[in-house]
Amino acid sequence: DGGITQSPKYLFRKEGQNVTLSCEQNLNHDAMYWYRQDPGQGLRLIYYSQIVNDFQKGDIAEGYSVSREKKESFPLTVTSAQKNPTAFYLCASSIGGSRTEQFFGPGTRLTVL
Amino acid sequence: KNQVEQSPQSLIILEGKNCTLQCNYTVSPFSNLRWYKQDTGRGPVSLTIMTFSENTKSNGRYTATLDADTKQSSLHITASQLSDSASYICVVSGSGGYNKLIFGAGTRLAVHP
């Protein structure tokens, strides 16, 4: 898990509520990423940020929002607009630029009841 | 379309036996290929990373091969241990943009005593 922490490990929310997942890294990495993992599928990119105060949509950004106010933090908000939010969410970071290795956090399992 | 396909989906072997996992990709242009190990409920951890000019790389009992001409890779596990039980994910990186990774769905390996 390196220097990336995610909290909480498990999260339960009622349908229609927004929820924020935390991701912090102490690796001094410029780039950070959020992925969603569903059974039988590869990880899918939700949002990424290459530098503080900047972020870009990934392949499945609808229903999610992020902020990057500090280099070490990249929180993900799952909004009520996300139609199927129950999943395993993984945060990652890298030094930056292309071809650099991404290091993953331990993940947060979100269950919407 | 950029895709990464892995086979088999799941595999059961006895402790001490060897096994080989397969990965075929259609990502172009190609930058590098990585194999990750993901324990249940945890984040992926990197095992190996290979560029197009490398055709084999080892990490302990794990040996990855790459054939950039046929766009195939394999991960060979020698003398399996119970702790090898996990999902193994093949990830391919293109050579442009923001370090976008294309993830395979993984092979779930179970090592039985």
C-alpha cells in the first residue's frame, strides 16, 4: 500500500446521499487517480489530477466529483447522480508524466443500501 | 479499441505446482506492460514492468514474458505458495497523454494445500 491511505475501508450509505472518500499520499507524487473496480471487470478511471488545482475526467466521471486543493490529498465525492455507486474504489498516485508507475491505496468498499 | 484480455478467468492449483497466466492486448501505441497482484479487498501491488524492448523480467518466483510482435504476455509462477492466492492483473500503458492505463479483468488464482 506504500504511502497512500484511503478511508474509510468500508462505507455504507443510503440511496440518494452524497458520500466523500478520502485519499492521502505522502510520496510527494504530483499525479493522483481514482478508479472503480467491479467484479469481473478491469479497473476503470473516474478522475485524474496531474497537478494541484487541476483535474480531468476519466472514462466514467458521470456522477462523481473531485478536488485537488493540496498535493497530498485527492478526495472523491460520489453523488446521488451516480446510478450504481456500489463498488470498490481505488486511489493511486504517480510521480507524474507518462510511463511512470502508479502506486495504489488499500481501497474503500462502498455499499449503497 | 484498446483492450487487454486475460486468461483463464480463474485457476486452481495445488501448492508447489507451477502455473502460467496469459495476457493479450490491442493497445497501440504501446509503452509498457505491468503485472499486478491484488489480494482480496486490497489495492494492487506491482510485480513487474516491461517496455517493448524487454522480453522477460523476473521478481522472485514470478517471471513475466512479453512478445511485442504478437502483443502477448505471460506471467509464470514457480513453486506456488498459499500466499500466491490472489488476482493477477495485466495492465498496458499507451505512450501518449497522461499515463493512461488499460486494465485487464484479472485472473483469480487459488492455491490449495
